[in-house]
Amino acid sequence: MSMRIVYVINSIKRSGPNQVLLNMVSGIQDKGYDIKVVAFFDGDQNEIDKLKQLNAQVDVLGVSKRNIVTDGAKKLRQYLDDSSPDVVHSHGILSDIAVIRSGFGKKSVTTIHNNMFEDYIYSFGRIRGTIYLMLHLIYLRKFSYIVCCSNNACIKLQRYIKRVKCIHNGISSVSVGNKRKQRARSALCKELGINLEDKVFLYAGNLTFGKGVLVLLEEFSKSGKDDEHLIIAGDGELLERCHNYSSKNIHIVGFQPSIQKYYQAADVYVSASLSEGFSIAIIEALQNNLLLLLSNIPAHEEVFRIDGTMYIGELFSKNTFEENKVRLAYSQKQSKKYYEKYLTDTVMMEEYSKFYQELTT
């Protein structure tokens, strides 16, 4: 009999945790597992359809976000009793709480998608963030096992809980030929008024203080090089402030439902983030053979440490952004090979598959 796995998530929409879940299902579909995905409330039908195309059963419990840990936990218990999975694998603090409060007795796993010791503070402030952190830790202690997407987050969590391991995120392969990339670059450069020979730097993600997006804009504003362009793609609390930096070399394009054309047109992915788990955006950049120019936080350093023999870009500190930008060696990049060797969904799910087998035997 094949192993039965139920993935639990708040709602199915386009977000970092949902993208990881989609890649997990994609990477595991040929393992012969019986896969179900259950969400508490409605999300994005396009994202739901993607999961169904991978032969996953998708169910929605019809519970509002505010009632996930109460009514949601009761409905989840009934759903799990009916499904009788070997492993329940949740994603996100509310789903984690609901899984534990459901009282379902089989093996329970959660994946932590961020650096919770930093992100809660950046997102909610010191007092609320600390309360959320302590609450999450209380429930995490009751899981059979916890997976972190970075060693840095894993080490911090192991100070409180020992049943923790690291499995890096991975994403599904997308075949993009040179001609397609050239067409995407030509179209985008024409749209934004960029010369084809200029260097294009891309940031794609949330526009928040924790992501350091204003630092990027300040640095590019200071450098003022005519042959370098920064594209900021995303949405968030700082969107209006970002627009204040718009110029012929700084392009604020907002949220983009189809971000791939920007990756295909760019030369360098850039991030000044203060905290990360293991960024999907960075993996997408490597997949598209972009060089990386990243702040030297532990999560970014970990990306480079997977294989120090392959050149994928530069790390910068507070005062060395321009210096490290100049050092980028475009002719030496091995970004796509790095992705193919270490960060595909297949690599990720080989690790998860071994983990599931060990957990249930």
C-alpha cells in the first residue's frame, strides 16, 4: 500500500509557502504516494488547478481565517479521520496550531519557511512578534518532527527543540532556451526604455522594511550609472515610497502575476533582505542563470556555501554594496548548473521521501 500524505495549509494562493508546497507535490508525484492537500479557506483557483494537474486531491474545509484554530481544528480532525494519512505535513503557524489542536494521533510534520526568530519581530514588532514566536514554539514542541528550509534557522530552533532537520527548498525545472530569453529581454528593454547592452538588476518580492528594499533603492540612486538598471517587482507597505525613487534607471513595476519574463530579461538578482528562510526568488534567479548580489545575512551566506567551488555572485555588507557590484564576474557564472545540481524539486523531494520513510518505520 502506498504511503498516504496530507498537506495542510491556510489557503492555496501564490506565496512562498504555497510555492514550496507546489514544488513538493511536483517532486514527489512519481514516488507512488497518495497525496491530498487540504486548505481551510478558498484561495487562488489557478494555484489550486496547478496542484490538481499534478494528481493531488485538493479539498477546502470552508473555515474563515479567524476560526482556523477553533472550528478549523475540529473540521480538520474529521477530515484526517476520514483520510487516515500516514503523515500529516503542515505549513504555517495557524495550520500548525490547528494540526496539534485536532488531536490526530499519527505522525505530524511541519516545514518552517522563514527564520521565525527574526521574521516575527520584523513583521509584527518586538512585543507582538515575541508573543507569536513563543506561541508557535509551544505548538512546535508537539510535532513528531520539524523541517527547516535553512541550516541557520535549524540551528536556532534546535536550542529549543531537538527533533529538527534541514531540507533546502527546491523548485521544478523550466526549460528556457537562449532565444526565448533574448526575446523576453528585448521586449522588456523596449517596454522600460533600457538599452540591450545595459546591465539589468532585479528584485522580486515583498516591499517591506525587513526585505531591505529601500536600501537597494538608496544604493542605486547613489551609484547613478547610466548603463545599470534596477527593476523592483512586488507589492507591500513600501510601494508608494519605492515609487519616489523612480527614474530612467530605476523601474518600480509593482506586483507581477507573471514574473518569469523579468527573470529571463535580467542579468543579476539583488536582495538587501535582513532576514530569510531559504528564498524561492533566489532559486528562481539561479534557475534563470542570473548572478546573485545579496546582503551577507546567514541565510544568504548559506546559499553560497552549498558549493563554494561554483561561482554564482557576490555577498555585500552595509558599506560594500558598490564595491561588490563592481566585482561581479559575468563571464564566470555557473548559476544554472548550481540550481540543477542542488536546488531542483527532485533533489528536495528525494530528501523528503527519505525523511517520510524514516519517520514511519
